[in-house]
Amino acid sequence: MGGLADALAAAGATVTVFADAHPAADDDNDDNADGVTVRRFGGIKFFRRRRKGRAAARIVSSAAFAHVFCDSWKSLEHLPPLPAPAPAVTVFAHGSEYPPAPAAEKLRRITAALAKANRVFAVSAATRARMGECGVDVSRARVWHPAIASPAIPGDGEREWAAKLWGDSSPRLLTVGRLSARKGTDEFLRAAAALVAGGFPSLRCVVAGEGEEGEKLRGLAARLGLGGAAVFAGTVGDAQKSALYESADVFVLPARAEGGDMEGFGLVFLEAAFWGLPAVAGRSGGAAEAVEDGKTGLLCEGDRESVRRALLRMLSDESLRREMSARARKKAQRFLWSERLPLLFAPDACQGN
């Protein structure tokens, strides 16, 4: 939603964002940056959500706002009815917030929340299918693949930092994202270990991000004997991330479904594609829509052997890698906010690759 707010402000719109405060903050606070006013709400979730919804309704009722965008049905649920003439209300669906076979009361809440929206946009066909599995009427849900912002350009400092992480390694494999179970970083590390032992002794994989699986993944890398072939970069800034993308050979994120958690779309694949990185991605969720199999990357089942085979195919064929790199870069250009924002307001807004 941050990217949408920035894109709207850049296009000249007056934008107010209602968001949660930092987890450690108990008080509400406001800030303004780059033409976007952000009102943050702290405190206990139950009360915070309701205060946020009431505050949004008050400001929309008192000013000439044309559109309200909600990041999920959970945000829309607490938006009170808006007086006429009410602005258009759009709600996005990502996937994991729609559990398969929910309890009757939860399905009632979801259905009631979605009824408040003029438009329902699922970020992928996989997400729309998950909504159907949840029991939601998807006849109003359209697929609208989200957009990426123009990335931060790395400076000399960020490039030197990335060069030190990579050292004299080749090939260079990168994954970026929260270290959660569904991201498949464990199978990536297992595949990398097999490749190091099977003909790529100078391979290095850089893992950028933190999360609940971080300690476990570091332990796995040690047990696999990866040593310097696996580098955990921790949390990285935007320019550092760009420096890693710019200097890597392949982006790897073999995402898988974990319980009700799924990869709704996978903007990170397009962020990597902007820098010309072909991807090895899991078939799970919407990743198969972000990465075109055989064109901008390779899809796999997400287990160690399928990841290894996909990487081996890509690393063994430089011509294929170059072709995928060019296609990936071209696709990413079509997903910049400058290209996608007008489509969001089109009467027949729908999926566009």
C-alpha cells in the first residue's frame, strides 16, 4: 500500500494513509513525507482497528476524497458506512487472509466486509482461487497484478558493500525476503550445498532478510557445511538491496504453501527482474504469475532436488540465462507504478502482464 500511496501522490493526488503505529508505540501519531500524510494508530489491536476505521470515515466525510483503498477485508471491516456521495471503495485480496473452510462466523465477517466495496481486486489468479476455497463469492473479484516502485539506485558505498559480500564467488545466487518457512530458503540452501559439491565450488548464495526462521536457517547452513558459500546479510536497506540485485546472477525463492500461508503474488520477483535477474521460483500461489516459466525464469516444486535441477539448468546455459534476463527486465518495466496506476482506475481494470 505504501507504493500505491507514493504513486498517487506523485500523480498529484491528496493522499492520507491510516496505518498501525510501530509495534512498540502505544500512542497515535501523524507524519507527512513526500506529499503523503500518514496517521498512525497504536494500542491494542481490537480498539486500534476500530479507531482507525472511525477516523477514516470522519476525514472522508469532511473532505472531497474520490477513492478509498483498503489493503484487506480486515481493514474494510471496520470502516463505517460512508455518507452520500460516497467515494469509490476498493479492497485488495492477497491470499493468506482467506483461510480454507473458515468458521461460519468468520465467513460472515468476510462477506459483510467485501459487500462494502465497489471493487474487489485479487493480486493473482491464485489468490482469487483461494477466495473461492474460503467460500467467498468471487464473481466480483478481478485479478489485478500489483506494481513495483522504481528502485533505489545504489551508490559506490552500497556497491562496495555488496562486492565484499560476494567476494570472488561465481555463480552468485540471491534470495531476498522475510525468513519464514513458506519462502523455501531451507530447500534453497540444500540445493546450493548439492551444487557446491557437484561442480560449482565457487558458488555463493546471499540471503538478505530476517525473520522467525533466521536462526534455524543459519544452523542448517552450518550443518550442510556451506561455510562461506552461504552469507546471511540480515536486514538490508533499499539501496543495498539494489546493489545485491545488480551484482547477482540468479534470484532464488522456491516458495511453498505452509498451512494457510501462501505467496499471494511475489513482487520481489519483479523487483529482481528490474535488474535483469532471472528467477527460480516455486509454483506455489501467485509466484507462477510473477515468473513466466521458461521465459523470465524457471518454476519448480520447491523441494531440494527440483530447486537443484532448475538452478543447474540455468547455470549451465549462459545463453538461456541472458535471454531470460532480457525478458525479465522488459516485463518489470511494464509493472512500474507509472505504467500500472492508470489501469487501476480503468472501468475494466483487470489482469495485465
